[in-house]
Amino acid sequence: MRTIENYRNFDIKKSRTGKIFAYSDSDLSEYEEVKFTRSFETVSESKDAIDGYWRKK
């Protein structure tokens, strides 16, 4: 997988099959490791999920 964007302490990555995943970046992982359990169709969807994560915090 390759990182295509960093958004609000998350790395948004794209797999070889075209699916998009979001993982906590190295700065956030020092405190809490976060990985979404599903893939996303678009970068926008992953950003919405990340925004939802931060709203809950």
C-alpha cells in the first residue's frame, strides 16, 4: 500500500486493488493506534470517517 494523503493525524493509503484504508500516522500511534475496520471507496469517505472519529473524542 502507498500513502496518498495525510489527514488529521491519519495516513490514507491505497492498496494495489484500489481500495482505500485509513491508519493512525506515526505521531498519533505514539499515543493510540487506530485502524478503521473497513475499506473506503473514495478519499472523501475516509476523511468523513476520520472526522467522525475526532468528533467522538
